[in-house]
Amino acid sequence: MHRRRLRRLWFLALLFLCPWPLPLLHDAFVPAIRYWMLGSVAATLGLLEGAAGPVFQIVLLLLGWALITTAMCWLIAFLLARASGLIPDRTALLASYSAITGLLIWALTFEPYHTPFGHAVRGGLLQVLS
């Protein structure tokens, strides 16, 4: 049970905190959840306003990359949960909670994300998800 909880915990943390680059835009370096947000907004605008021009390709790019980065988050979370099998359950949970808390503090305090799609070019977690 603890391994499943660890895997879910790491997956959500990586989905919301781990910056991923967008291959075609060298300036984009944001969490996977941001690609889901951008892709869904682009798809909604394309459906409501009409998909003239490269809207369909942009939606495919953003949602496809969101799917790939989400799969990578799950794979990393799976490997971390599997590797934690080498240590006792209580120690693994405490170490994971500590590491994820550190990542959250890092994402909220500093400006680790870089996005061409926001108000500011660089920002913390709250700027990227707003």
C-alpha cells in the first residue's frame, strides 16, 4: 500500500512541479500541468472561434507534449516508488514527503520556470499556473 501511495504522491508532485522543456520552443520550461492547461485552452478557442490557420497543429503539439510529459512523470514516479522498496516504508514516506516539500518550497520561492506564454518570462509556480 505504501508503494502505491508513494507512486501517486510522486506522480502528482512531478506533474505540478517538475519543469519540462517544449522541443520546438527553446524558451518554454514549465510543468506538465501547464501544457495541459495551454492545450485545453487552445482546443476550446479553436472550437468556439473556429480553427483557422495552425490552431489544430498547436493543439496537437501542446496536448501531445502534455501526454508525453505526463507519461514521463508517471514513469519517474514508478521508478522512485520501486527504488524506495530498498528502504523501510516509514523511512521512504518521510524521505519522499521531505523531498516533495523541498521541491514545493523551491517552486514557490524561486523563479525556476520559463514560459513565453505568460505575463512574465520567468516565474515561480503561482505565476506559471495562473
